[in-house]
Amino acid sequence: MIEVVTIGVYGTTEASFFEALTQAGVSDFVDIRRRRGMRGKQYAYANATYLANKLKELGIRYHHVIDLAPSPELRSVQKNQDSDEGTSKRDRSQLSDAFVNGYHEECLVAFDLSAFLGMFPDSARLALFCVERAPEACHRSIVAAALTEQRQLSVRDITP
């Protein structure tokens, strides 16, 4: 049966990030970001081209699933909430109800999770990836919850 883990990049190092993936036995890395670039040198290893090449070296297949990425408008909803609460994206501990509800409507209602999982062999171990350190502060937790609900898959976060 397919297994699912989630991982974020904030707070990691290149070594700890890739080590977490290999230790978890990840076979398929699923990037659910819309913009797949990171500013600055600190997280350059999470830029799409470098990331895909490094994963290939490790024997991990890279997939970009843009249909699971929130729109810029929806991201603005969360950004405004963060601003109202005086927190930054990196320090956020949870998503706003407005974002969660909007994400369900914008992304998950029309997304076929069964077809998505059908892209992978039954022995696959998927890593859902976005940038936030805490899964509760990231839309990957919403996708993970939907997979758990629909397919009774267990999901755990492996962010080092």
C-alpha cells in the first residue's frame, strides 16, 4: 500500500533535508508549490532544478503537481491573516480557516485524489513537499488529511 510522508524545507539544511528523505525510504517526491524557487542561498537546494537533479541522484522520482498549489489570490488570504496576527510565513503555526476553506474549494473539490494516487505503484512512498516547517502551517497538511480521509492512508511529517 502507498505510504505518504510530508516534508518542509524551512529550518533544514541540505544534508538534513535529503537525509530525512532517504531515511524515510521516499520513492517519489511530490512538489506541490506553485513557484518552485527559493530566495537566497540558505535554501537554494529547494529550487526546482537543483532539487530534481539531486533527487534523481538519490533514486527518487520528482513530480510537480501544480493543481495542488494554492493560487496567488488564496496565498494572499493567508498572508493577510499572518499580517493581522503579526507573524511571518516562517513563524506561522497554523493555517487560517479562510485559507483552509478556500483551499478545499479551489484545489481539492476538483482534484481526483484516486487518479493522483493511481500514478504511483502500490509500493510507493510519497513525500508531499512545500516550504513551511510545521505541517499545520502548510497546505500539505490539508492534502495529507484528504488522503487520510479518502484512502485511510497514514501520513507523518519527516521535516528534520
